Amino acid sequence: MFTRYFIPIPNELSPAINPGIEMSEVLTSLEQSGNQSVMLDSVVSSAQRARVEQDPRNPCTTLSGMPGGEPIHRGYSKGAWSPPGVGENGMCVLSLSTRHHKLTIWSKVGRHWVSLACLSDVWFEYNATRDWTTAATTTTNPPAHLVYEARCRLLAVSQLVWTPVYRDKRGQFSSLVTLMGNGCVVFWRVECNFKCVQQASVLNVCEANMTGVSAVHWCHTDDRKGYLTVGSNEGSVRIFVCHFTDKGVNFKSVCDVWDKCDRLCVRDVHLTHIPGSKQHLAIFSKHNLLMATSLRLTNHHNKSPSVIHTSHIFIADLEISGIIVFEDMSVYVSAKDGVVKHVFINVSGEDGKTTIEEGDTVFQSEDVMYCGLATSPNNILFAVFETIRVAYDHLVEREPTLVNVYRLGDIHTLIQGLLKSPAANLHSKADVFESIRINMCKAGHCPVDLIRANQIPKQSVATLKVHYWLVKICRSSCITDHQLQETIKELEPLLQKAIMGRWMTDVLKQQCSGDLPKMPSLLLSLSLMTEWLKNTHKLTNTFESLVKKLGSNKKELCPVCKEKVPLTSLTHGQCRNGHTLPRCCRSLLVTEPNIICPRCRVYAHSDSHIVMKEKVFRCTYCDGFMVHQIRPRQ
């Protein structure tokens, strides 16, 4: 987001505060007063403007940095998350473009952000071997238009979007589509399990013949194929078809959704397929207008793509700042007036006539602006970006000063959906559980029928993990029902024992077929698992050979005083001197609390990821990534 600051008139001319601007010319036509302010709006370079637009009373650096509370994040203009699987171990990566004409890819390692690659260097090198060489070798003094086109290749990124993960002869990849300031579209090939800049390359550079791109959206259709919808500041909206092949990208214009350059900036675009039909629906916003257009997109040689019908509706007085489109064609729209409205889009039959019905106003605030709207990955939680409203502030994009999070969805429907089809990776449903927690905190009671103790052995591991999370939510929701609190205290350790029992059985089954690990900590971990299953009468004859290999049970020693630590609990271990440490949720070893799951609040040993031959630490209860290096003991 761009921010324009009002800078007070300085008492004396200072080139350090206002570089490159002759303040005397600006001040000659102004009346000198103590409380007057002037907004600097001179034509300066990007580096100078980055310094000029900062308040001199709060000096800070303009170097690139991750947004995390630091004052140096103002240089970022655009960002986009990749699909899962592009980063290491199935994680996502974040692509960011700056006002300093840099395009970088970041990843989160533990609690820290790490820069993986700077694609701008690759882009400059790609252009240096083409445009600049052509312009320099044409004549001694190359024509101005060749030099201009060559320099335009190096303009900043206007918009960027990721495609889903595809596969070709070289393996799995995702394409980062960047639209440059001169109207060209750059397709990057970013390999999955991305680690360094050598895994990113330019697939193709195509001409879109659209400058001032303000909005972009990717609609997936078939394998390695999709539609790219682009909106511009001039008001036009165009759809391109993209087909990834082993040789590159086939790119061509399909249809002009809106070909009138009415100077109404397109803020958001969205293209979706209409269920049960061969038509598509394009939804886009132009100032305070929400427009819906039904399209017929086909590659048949006898039929050309065409626009069927377009309808519009006025949302508010000021500009639309964000739209969210659901599968049932219901749309949530936020406007800078401080409102979020719910509208419904209907497309009738084969004629494709579109109608927009205005629903209720979901949120409304006074004296503030809504400058953005977003949802969680499962469309359960809303995030409304809010900023203070001042006179004529709707003409300038400002950074949000507040983010409000709202839940969406009925709690009973959410719980039934979780239990009916429990996810393999429960951490991917974290926003669903957060919505349930918010509902319980507001209601003050538990609307969930908790599982009974005699039903636990009959359930699958995925279902047990869902019930375990529901029990933890109930325990942290300040419920005043004393009988329910006693039930929760009884259920939580039973669910933990059931989940850990299944986990230990799977680990021991894998160790029966191969050689034993040589690390002493892993041998001790296997001994503790066999001891626990033996004490709970769940050690079957299948593990007799493994028990013989392990020999006599090794005793675990306290890391502090080297006294023996008996195995009496799955959550913690305590020696006779009173030293209490948490037990690892993967290996049962007592460990220092350095590696933690931020969702389940359980810990892991530094060698526990080797138990299942993994490279990362995963939680046993939610299968999510664990955060390491938290307050290591000195």
C-alpha cells in the first residue's frame, strides 16, 4: 500500500530532509503561518520520493525489510502467497515487490523470515542479454524508441499472482505471473520445494498490450491451463488464456470483458465458472460500482468467446476497497465509506442474464474507512482493514491502522463438517477451530456434544484429533458449567493416551522391518514406547522381535541432576529431586521447552524429527509445523 504524508513546513531549508526539491519555489506562493502544512507532490525519482514521503519527525530507513512491526516495511507495494507445496516441506512462500523495483521470495523458518531469492537480479540479467544488447548494437546512436522499450522492460511490477502446482517433464512447479509496468506479462517457473534462486527461471515474456494494470486474477480450468483476468487503471478488463507446455507458455487474448476506457480504475477482478453451465462469470469493481458479466469462453474454432450480459449495482458513495466471492455466487463487498455489504449474483439459464440483488449491510462503522477485505484460507474468518478517515482521504491509499477479525458460519455446521470428513492435516483447519472458540467465548457455554470415554477406542485417529481440539477449546473458553469442566478434565488425558498410543504403534511397526537407529536418544525413545505400551497392555506379539533387539529397558536420566525419571505420564517427567520437564509428543523423551507447537502447546525433542525420518518437526496432535528456538536455556 502507498502512503502519502503531510510534512510540516521546515523552519530552514534542509536538503537532507527534502532531497532534490527546491523548497523556496514551493514556499514563495504560500502564506507563512505557524500551523500551515504543505503536501509535497513534486515529480521526483522513486528513491527520492521514498525519502520525501516520510515524516522528518520520525526518521527511519528505507531499506527493504519484512513487515513485522519494523518501520522499514513501507517500501513494499504488492505481495502474493504461493499455493502449498512450493516451499520446503509442503509450506507456502511469499512473493513481494517493492518500490525500489525489487521482486523477492520469502519463507518463514521457525519464527523468522528468510529471503530465499531476489528475482529482480534474474530479470535484469534476462533483459540485459536481449533488449539492451539489441538497442546498443543497432547503430552507434540507437533510436530513442528502442532505448525506451529496453528501459521499459525494467519497470517495477504492477501486479503478481500465483498459479496452482502443475507438473511437467522436469517435475512439479508453480508459475509466478508478474505484470510489468510496460504491459508485458512475465511467467516465472518456480520449482516445488523452493530453496534458492537457481530453482527460479523465466518461462516466457508475453505482450498483454495493457498498461497501468491494477487488478489480476487466475482461474484454473484444466491441467496446466487457466484464464488470466486483468484490469487496468483506464477501466478496461481483458481475459487471456494461458497453457503451460514443456516448451514454454502459450498466451493469447480471449475476450474483452469491458473494452471502454472510462477512466474508472478497476480495483478487483474475479473470474469463476458457473456450476452446471458452460459459462463463466466475471465480477469486477470500478470505483463504487460492482459489475457482473456472464461470458461464453470456448476454444472451439466455430464459436468465438463473447460477452452475454452485464449488470451493475452501486455499493456506496466512495470507492470499493475489496470483494470476496463464494462458490454460491454470494459476494461480500467493502467500501471506503466504512461498510461491508452482502450481495447475491444470479445467472439465469442459457440466456446468461445476470442480476445483482443487494443484501444486508454486514458491518458499518462511523468516521473510519475500510481500506481492504480478506478471508482466512477456509473462508471462515473475515479480516476488515480499517483506517481513520480524514478530509479527502479517500483519494489516497493509506496503510491500515486496525484489523478487525469476524467469524462467519454456524458453529453446529462447522463441527459437523469437521467430524464428517476430518482433515488429514488438522492444522489446515485452524481458522475453523478459531471460529468455534470465538463462538464459545461469546456464548459462555459449550454447544458441542463431547465424545464419551467408552467411544474413544472405536474412533479413527483423525476423529480423535478433532475431539481433542474441541476439548481443548472448551477448556480454554471460560465455561462456568462445573460438571462439564470435570468431564473435560477426564476426557483430555484419555484422548491424549489414545492418540499417542496409535502414534507409538505406527512408529514401532516401522522399526520392526529395518535396522535399529544408532543414536542413543532414538534407542531410548523406542524403549520408552515399548515400556508404555507394555504398561497399558497394548504391546502385541508383533513387537517381540523389536523388544529382543532393544534388550533391557534403558532408564531415562534427568538433564539437570542425572537422577532417574520414571515413565508415569505422557505430558511431563519428574525426577525424585522435583525437576519437572515436558515430554516430547513424538519420542516421549523429557526435553527442554525449546520446540513447541503453537496450536496444541506441546513440545518436541531436538532429535524427534529423525524418528519418522523427517526434516522438520511436526506435532503429533495436529500434524502442523512446530516452532523451534523459543527461549533456549543458556
